[in-house]
Amino acid sequence: MGKRDIVVIGASAGGVQALLRVVSALPREFPASVFVVVHTSPSGPGMLDKVLNRVDGQRARYAQDGMKIQGNSIYIAPPDRHLLWEDGAIRIASGPKQNRNRPVIDALFRSAASAYGERVIGVVLTGYLDDGSSGLAMIKKAGGVAIVQDPEDAQVSEMPEQALQRADPDYCLPLDEIPGVLQELVSEPSSTSGRGVMSQKRRSAPMKFSRAAQPEETKELTGLTCPDCHGAIWEVREGKLVHFKCRVGHSYSPQSMADAHGESLERAMWTALKNLEENIALTRKLVEHSRKRNREKAVEVCKRQIQEKEKHALVLHALLDGKSDEMVSALDSVARRQAGRKLEQEASIA
């Protein structure tokens, strides 16, 4: 059996500090090639290589397209670019965003699983949402090893928690224990015989899959639209894993899809509120215009329209400010008072 010599690490919020602690604890002669995706601003200066080299000599570098892979090196995904593999060389791509990010952890992990199978060790560290969880599951299915930072030890626990639920990793460890496990794993053959050494927080026994043992993919049109390009969205199933993908390649996990649509809904509500406010301002001008021409009926009609639109704007404001419960209660009180007055009027007429 060959060695495990490909380590892929993904992190998001709090990831730079976590990565520093892992890298600084690895020996200078660490033989594996390490590949890193950290969610950063696409317009950022790209300083992670310099930050890592302060604690790790000169092993860290930003990956370049076509670069040949060497051992004892750390390759970092450049800002706003995916880090992938093809024919034994690094590929840097500016393709569609996945999970609303570029670079994306899942793309790195999936590419590693496809290219290197059981040689791969995948590590998910701190971060929001669930990027990396489906890719980590693919690494495990391809015969690699899956490691997740203990959510209780992570600065942001969401990404580790999702990876635990969806990938059934081999190890769930505090950050300071991960470097030791990495050293053990790269020093033993890529078989399952020696996996019992670090057993205190093991999640499950590893599964033996060849690189060809990929789950069958099924696609079903959802009727939803892509939050990025507004094209049609398919629900894609790979075994038990589910993600959403549009025609041009934007891809989302279920959680990132829900969050993206939530943001689209909020943008639509702000747009509706803006349009309401503009329409109210225009209707007020119509009131002034009608008064100058002594068109009292038109003035009254416009005033009623303003009142209705102001109520709608008030409701939207309450929803956007997170005060919907108070608004529902207030509207209910108004409705009850109006109903009471109507009953009194009817009683007096009778």
C-alpha cells in the first residue's frame, strides 16, 4: 500500500488562527503535500503565505495553475480562485461559485478524492455554514481519512458540526491534537490496519472504497431559481448527499441554498419598501397638484392611497427590523377596535 501523502484542509471564520496552530505544530520534515482553502475576501491582498511562513519557514506558497506537486510543501488557494487537480498538476480556476464562495472547500476535497483516493487526508476546521462536509464525505468514500475539529474547541462550530453529521469522519479532535494524528497517518501505509492508535475520539471505522466507487448521481428539476444567476436549479443526489446546482455550475449545499434564498428575499423586501416609499412621495405630489386645481375628490382618493401604502410600508419595516410579532399584535388590536366601533354603530342604528 502507498503512503497517505495528500492533506487537504478547509476553514472559514477563525480559520487563519486555527491553521497557524496546526501548521506550527507540524515537523519541518513533514513529508506530505498540504493544500489549504480558507474563505477570504475576493479582493484581499493574499497574505496567508507570509503569515504561515512566519511559523513554518518557507514551505507555504499560493498555488499557481499547472504547478507540479512537491512533498513537504503547503499550497494555498489564491483569493477568488478554486484550487483543483488535473493530470497530476494543480489547476487554478475562476469557475462558478459553490456554497456562495470561491475558493470553495468542497471543490478542493472532491477533486482530491477523485485524483488521489485513499492517499488523501481531509481536515475540516472552524467556520460558518457547511462548506467542506460533502467533500469530506467523498474523501472518506474514496478510501481516504476524514478529520473534523471538535465543535466545542472551534471558534465557530457550524462547519465542524455539519461535517460530523454528513461525513461520519474517522476522527473528531481538539485542534491541538490534529497535528499529531496527521503525523501518524502520513507515516503509515494507506490501509485500515493501523487506524486504532488514536481511538479516544474516533467517530467510526473507515470505509474501503476505490476511486472508481463513486455514488450514482441523480438530478431532479426543483422549480427553484439560482440565487446567483436566476437560472433553473436541479437537486443533485450522490448517494445520501444532496446539493443544488444550476445550469452554469453554481452549486449549493442545502444550508447555503437556504441562506442564499433568505438573502434574496431580504433584498426583495428592501426593494419593495423603497418602491413603496417612492410611490408615497409621488402620491403626496399628486395631492398638492390636485389641491392647486381644487380637485377635492382626487385629494381624498390620494390621501386614502397614502394611508394604505404607509400601513404596508410600516409592516415591511417591522419585518425587516425583526419586529413582526409586535406588528401583528398591533394590527390585531387595531382590527379589534375597528370591529368594536362597527358593532356599536350597528347597535345605535338598530
